[in-house]
Amino acid sequence: MNGPHDMGGMQCYGPVIPEPNEPLFHASWERDALALTVAMGATGMWNIDQSRSARESLPPLQYMSSSYYQIWLAGMEKLMLERGMVNGDELASGEAKIAPVPVKQSPDRERMRAILAVGASAERPAVGIAQFSPGNQVRAVNRNPQGHTRLPHYIRGKAGTVENICGFHVFPEATALGRQEAGWLYTIAFSAADLFGQGDHTVLVDCWEATLERA
Amino acid sequence: MTSHSHDEDHDHSHLDEMDVRVRALKSLLIAKGYVTEGALDEIVETYETRIGPRNGARVVARAWCDPAYLDRLRADATAAIAELGYGGRQGEHMRIVENSADTHNMVVCTLCSCYPWPVLGLPPVWYKSAPYRSRAVSEPRAVLAEFGVTLPRDVTIRVWDSTAEMRYLVIPTRPDGTQGWSEEKLATLVTRDSMIGTGLALSPEAVA
């Protein structure tokens, strides 16, 4: 969706301000937020694309005024509420009041270690040949899906050069809607001048075949 | 200057609220059987003690020392990084991007905060925040200047927006005056920021 999370090229946010000697967590609740989000993700009740979609579709004012881990928590609560895994009363009180929804797995420590170590590959067996090759001129299609997409607004309608074929990867626009779909993924190189009207650098963006056309 | 402004009071009460809320959430999710204490502890321990930028620094140091390893990184970075025992969540599809005398790479995720966790750990707040996410793609030189890095005009900058599950690790250029250094010593020059592309590797003088 076109929303505040799609920030590439925005000019209004001021300077980058790194915090010297930044701690890993600024409060112990952040530590818990990380652990809860990753652990809940491991229950198999949603995929990473649905998780990103939940975060980026938070109300704009909330998204813009929340810290990173606040966004994670809000997104996770949304995913759980949607699936009836918790209700508002439980979230407010911290007490279980309705029966739990059966989850695909609730890993113990050892299983979680294995899950973290293996990760989750986005590659799938290829179907069909890649339409584009390195060196081809392609254009990012000017499409504006209402749901989750990883096609940033700043490249839509812009032409670039295929830099690399990354592989055949799960397509987030579909998986965010619960549909299993995958496609050829490419790295496309765009000139800053074409994207922003200024700059001498190159911007490389990973794009699925469905979001590209020959230029 | 007041020692405790109204804004700080406001922040404290918001953060106390978060503390209460998250503790309640944690007990709820455990009570419902969705998560286990063990899983939570494992996650925290992994990212607090086992995974961090020292991992990536070892990859870079080895790449500097061992041309055959660098070739393997170029051919299949995920597999080569796994040789050092690093991999898994958010590092399933790695690619190295090499800095040189005429090319400087920077990595960003404009849409959220995608970052190569197995080699760099958890991303810093600035990486996940609006200023970096918005301006790294459009004005990388200005962003680099905010990090105290000025590159000659003839250095090409390549900014990688992590829009898919590919995760990028910058291999900074090896500093001068490090001939004969061990991998372990070289790794001490490799900063986290140099592997994101908002910094350069330290010079020998800096760690002397």
C-alpha cells in the first residue's frame, strides 16, 4: 500500500542522528518485545510478509510516532486479534479469558535454537524461465496495490538495468494475502538522476518479475 | 537548564506504561501456551551474546586475507559465511558488496528495517529510522557526511535497498599499513558501520 512506511526519497525527516554507544535495548520491555515477536512468529500462524503488512498498515499517526519495537508489538497484537488468538479484554488485563487457538507449534528452547539457526528460505523451485537477463533494460511497473508490496514508490515507472538474477523467491504481495506464489527476483540498478532528478549514485532494488516490464 | 524536563516525565510515564503492557502480554502469551519461557530466553540470549557485528568482522577479515575465501563469498556468500558458523534467520540469502578505490556501497531498507542479522546482529535505531531510510537512497553523500565520511567525487556510490530477502554485507576496503596482520587483528578494524556502508574500516592508528 502507499503509506508512510514507503519512505525512500522523502526529504522531511531531518538528519540521521546515530546514538553514541547505543545499547542493544533501551529498556527491558524492548528485549521482551523482540523475544515475543520472534517467538510468536515461530507459531506458524502468520508469515513474515503478513507481519510486515500488519506493521505498515497501522494508522499513519501511530506508525510515525511509535518507536520500532512499539510498531512490532502493535503489529503483532493486530495479527493475533485478527486470528482470534487473543481478544481486547485479554490484552488490556494480561489475563487469559478465552480458550487459546491451536497453534502449529510452540517451540521449546531447543527447537527455537534450531529455528533461528536454520531460518526460512524464501527460495522455491523455479517455474518457468527468467524473462530478463543481466544487462536488460527494464521498467518498474507503475502499479499501486492496496495491500502489501515490496515495490517502493520511488522506482515505479522508472527504467533501470538488470544487475543480477537473485533466484526464484516467494512473492510477498501474494503471501501477505495467504496465497503461496513465487517468481523470479532480480536486482535492478537505477540511476539517481532518473529516480530523483539529481545525484550521481546508483540505487539497486530487488524486484520481482511481476513488477517489471521490458523498457 | 532544568535537570528533569516535562518531556522527560512524559517519556518516563510512557515507558513505564510499555513496561507494564509488555509484562502483561508476556504472561498472557505464556499462559495461553503460544510461547514458552525457554523460547523467549533462547531468542534473547542469541541476540545478546551469540550474534553481533563481530561475526561480520570475521567474514571481512578472512575475505581480506584469503583470496580463495573471497572468491567463495562472491560465488555463494550464504555458504561461505556458513563456513564460519554464521547463518539462519534474516541471513538466508546473503550477498557481499565490495568497496574499492572507486566504488562505495551502502545498504538500507527504505520500507522497514531489513538487515543481515546473522553477521551484524540487531540493527541500530538510526538504520530503522525515517531519516536514514528516506535519504540513503536519494542523498547518500549527505548521509555519509553526517557519519563523518567524505568520499572523493570520483568514487561511485551504490545504494542497495533491501526490498526482498536478499541481505547485503559490505566488504570495506582493507586499510593501508596492515600487511601481515592476522585475521584476528584485522577484524578489530572492521566496524559495524563499515559493513553497512556508513563508515570505513578503522586505520591501524585508530586502534594503536
